Amino acid sequence: MAVSVFRNIPYAAGPTGAARFAAPTPVSGAPDLHGAPGADGPGPTAPAPERRFPADLSPLMGPGWVRGEDYLTLNVWTPRTDGDAPVMVFVHGGAFLSGTGQAPVYDGTPFARDGVVLVTLNYRLGALGWLDLPDAPRNRGLLDVLAALRWVREHIADYGGDPDRVTVFGQSAGGMIVSALLVTPEAAGLFRGAISQSGGLHALTGAEAAETTRALADRLGVPATVEAFAGIPDERLVSALAEVPGMGPRLSPLGVVLDGLDDAPPPHPVDLLVGTNTQESLLYQRPEQSAAIDAMFRDARERLVSRYDKAFTYDFDWRGGPFGACHAVELPFVFDHTELPALRTANGLLGPDVPASLAAEMHGAWVRFAMHGDPGWSGTHRFR
């Protein structure tokens, strides 16, 4: 099946100056179905630090920070532009600090091949997207994802997608953003299904977020206001934030901020698929924190599942790679891209021997969920 690809489509205006800390603003005019400027290559990405892991995560993290102001963009893979296929919108992970929707593993060709319109997106990262400044909108990265979902609602029919059959899915920070959307009133009606991979319902309190804000403002030597932060270049914001440590098992100093997590609004009544990997902590190689890290992901998963009368759940337990069933190892199977060479090296996530049947099984379950609201099992399914 031929697949059409449209890259670097702006869903909101590029954030510049003080607008870097404002809510996203719409772009004017309809999208160009012939592509966007620079559509044949990687477009700009959100400002982000270079992060190093024991595993080679380049297939998941993409090219790193590609400079440019117009990075609030999305990419579309579609089987046909005159159809009405189900739509899946993917929110990438990266600890709220890094990542991009244009990473190699997130290529949507296999989804489009199987009859699904696949959308990936960029959102604001680091201080621009998640630092809790008293005079700025909270959770600006989440507001970006909402803006992208509104764009999908308005325009995806032009790309062959059905705006009434949208499933939003994400992994790690992206999975936490998806879970936050489920309790965000403004997200009502923008999707009918949700998948949270190694995310779950997890948020910082305002007090916890304020600690990071104070620490970063102190390192920069400025007050914690939009006016003061607006004058600081992106490069300095990125480098200074890299010096602010995460707290305990949180893995990142930033995240969705939601006071009263246990009192959050009832979630939207959508089809839900939630899961975790059985050895999440092995990605980070921090033995002293392994139990706490794994517990954090399990607890966030159960906190979300407990709010639904019915939810499909899974455990990913394939341990054939050098890092076992670690955080993020399920992604190449979900996207059916286990063939990428960087995944098969000695420090690649998968190693040389990968069962083709597992990618077919997991990718197929995600496609079925998008099409029918049911991945094909009851209870908790174990991928192994």
C-alpha cells in the first residue's frame, strides 16, 4: 500500500520572546496538503539538552535539538487522503526535557500500511513547556498537545482521517501527558480512545514544582517571572536546567503540575489501554533507586486504571535485549520498527535477536484498539 507523508505542519505559531511562556496561539489559514517548508527533511525541534544513557536511544530521541523557532509542528502518515480512517496521535516521551515526534522509531508508515492515519508532534520541553512560573499558564506543554488535538479535530479529514475516531497515545512523559488529558476538561470530545505506555496518572504538586522554579531562578540569578525569563536565551535555559537535579525516583525535575491529584476531575469516558514494562528501571542503571523507580511507574498505572470501570492493561516482559524489559523497549514493537540498525547493536535496546512475531502481535493490538476500541484480550495481557 502506498503511504503519503506530510511533515513539519505547524499547528500553532512558533513561540518566541515572552510568548515562549504563553499559551499556544493558532496559525492562520488552512494547512498545505503539499507539505510544509522543509518537509523533505527534519524540521526544528523544541530546545532540549543532549542526554546520555547506557543504551543507545537515538532511534527514540531523534536528531537532538534542531534550531528554529517554528517547532510546534506535526507529521501525518496516511493510507489515502480521501478516506475516513481511524486516527492515532502519538505524544513522545523524554522526561519532559527532550525528544521529538520525528524520531526514526516513530515513523508512521506501518500504521498507515495497516489502515490508520498516524500523527506525531512536537511540544514545548524543559522550562519553556513545564516550568511553573507564577505569572504564566501552567503546563504549557500540555496546552501545546491540546492545540495539536484541536488541529487534528479540524483538519485531519483533509488527510483521510476520521475526526470522530481519534486515539491519543504516548509513552513515559508522553504517557503522563495522555493521562493528564483524561482529567483535563478542555480535552473533552477531542479523542475517543487513549493509550498510556509507562506513564499513568502522575503529577507534581504546586509545591514540588515551585522547588524546581526556585532552583532554576537562583542558578540564573533572576526572579521567577515571565519578564525575567523572557530575556534569557534558550541555550542558557537548557544548560541551567540540566544542572537542576531530579528529586528521588522522579527522574526529572519537571512534569505535569496538578494539585490534588486524588481529587482530580472524573476522567473522560473513553476506551483506555494502560501498561508498563516489567523492568522499567534497568534503562537508568541506578541500582539504589530501582525499586522506587519501578514502584513509581506501577503506582501511576494503577492510579489511572482505578478511575475506570473498564480498562485494558498489559505488561511488557520481553527480556531478550541487553537491557531486559526496560523503560521504552516496547516502542519499536508498537511502531513495528525493530529492524533499525541502532536498535540491534551491543548497546542497542533490542540487541541482535528479536522475534518478529512480537512486533506483529503488539503493533497489531494497537491497530485493533484504534479501529475497534479493543486490543483483543480481557484482563491483563503479557507480551513476552
